[in-house]
Amino acid sequence: MKEEGRTKNMKLSISLDHDGSVHLRTIGEVFTPPLTETSKPEVSDVNAQKGRPSRFVLQPGVYEYHFHVDNGSGAFTVAVTPEGTQEPIASKQFDTKYGFAGKVLRFEVGS
């Protein structure tokens, strides 16, 4: 998305879908990879629940949503979707039977 030679920021949302606990949520931050000990998040306090997506704005680039799961268990899908569309730019299924922390969803925001 370019506008008069400038890169346009994209409005995005991270959403959650699952058949388990209605209270299951993901909590984390969005980073630019690769992560180092001094990496600072591009977006903090990314908190998504089914029916309650987390919304934020990013410039074009490659990002990773690093999160943990709270208030529920089971299989769930995390998706990153541009505002105004139904088509996610990234989507991945996770399951708490493999742990509640250290989850990562990598995605790319186009220009």
C-alpha cells in the first residue's frame, strides 16, 4: 500500500477462534525478528479473546506475535487480518496440550 511515494501503515487485528473455553485468551507482544535480549516490542499488550480482537497499526515488514495462553485450554486458531477484510494474512492453529507459553505466529505486512 503506497500513497504518494510513502509507505502506508496497515490497520490489523489479531483474533482468536476455538470451540473451548469462552474465556481463553492470548496475551503478548508483536516484535520484528530476529529477537535478541534487547528487542523491544513494536506493539505491546496484544490481548485477544474470541469475539474480542486486538487492533493495532504496523508498517510493512515481517513480524512475530509472541504470546502465552490464559484462562482456558484446548485447540485454538490465531489469525492476523487487515482491517476491512475477511482474509487473514497469517493464521495458525495452536493447542495448549503442547504448553501455554512460548507461542509464536509469524506474519508479513505487505507494502
